[in-house]
Amino acid sequence: DQQVKQNSPSLSVQEGRISILNCDYTNSMFDYFLWYKKYPAEGPTFLISISSIKDKNEDGRFTVFLNKSAKHLSLHIVPSQPGDSAVYFCAASVDSSYKLIFGSGTRLLVRP
Amino acid sequence: ETGVTQTPRHLVMGMTNKKSLKCEQHLGHNAMYWYKQSAKKPLELMFVYSLEERVENNSVPSRFSPECPNSSHLFLHLHTLQPEDSALYLCASSDTGRGRIAGELFFGEGSRLTVL
């Protein structure tokens, strides 16, 4: 049973609009959450993270929201750009440890 | 040089072959990882080496054998694999020291393995 779930395998958004990628988790012990981005033929790269003591973290066009009661986090990208087209993975860990549990990814396509 | 380098990028092998995947990190990190990515599945942690000591095995079949001779190099030795082992194998490194972002992994580009 997956502890971190990304239920939308793909998402298509018009350039300039907001992209919202969602992630749900089942383990209430998770206290650290991260988003990674992966382009084809490249390894995943770290994008943004959030600790469970916060409910929002912002970095430029990227904002991650955490709703602990719903065990849900989301990544907002605004405005979306064609270069944002990639697969996005959310990941979580317990005690901020090195052992990350990944979701299966959401492929984002930003249309020009 | 990129931060984490994996070779080969592509590997095709038969079930009776013995091959190895190699990973090298140039970031001065003190932990290295092997992840497996199968189609439409989450990344699965296979092995972690911290300060050259293996700290996580994750019940990976013995046909996969890791080796970490030093903090910069990591190998995954492959022997008698099955077709279902075909996947993208990703190496990563991190700095587990104080002040670092917990869980921030730096990945290589991966080795695409096909087992015939």
C-alpha cells in the first residue's frame, strides 16, 4: 500500500495559468515533505520542501501548501511556463530522515 | 563535471550475465543511495550508504549487491537478474550534516537497465 499517493498521472495547463499538483499521504508520522522535478533522460532535481510545522512555503513561482488534518499537500506553480513541463514527484519522510518515500509522479504539460 | 555521474546510461543484459552499475559524486556528500524506478511506480529506495557503511537494505533481492569503497563512489553489482528487474536505476547523494536540508537528494541521470 502506497504511503504517498499522486492520484493524477498527468496534468495539462495553459502557459501563464496556475498549475496545481496534488499529493496525499497516509502516514501521520511524516514530518517533512519535498517536491522533485524530473525531465526526460535526467535525474530528479529538488524543487521545494516544507516542514510539518508550517502550512506554506514559497520560493519564487513555486508554493507548497500542507494540510496536515487532510494529509494533503499541493504544489502551485504560477505563472506556469513551458519549461515547467516535467514529471513532478512528491516525497515524505519521518523525523526528516534520509529515507524518502516517493509518490508515483504527475506529468505536467504546459502548453504555449 | 556534473554533481552525480552514473555509468553506463543504458545497459542490456541477459539473465545469466554479471554486470555493474557505477556512480560517482563530486559534491563532497557523505551519503549515497540507489533507487529503482519502474514504469508508473514510485521511486523505491534500495540501499543507503552513510560514511561508507550500509545502513539500509530494504529487503532487496540478493541478486543486487551494492558496494561503496569510499564516500565518492557507489556500485551496484547485478547477477542473475530477471526481466522484471528492468527499470531505471538512480543513484543519489546527500549531505546529512547539520544545517543541510533534510532529505535533499542530488540524483544522477540514471542507468536504464533492460534484462532479456
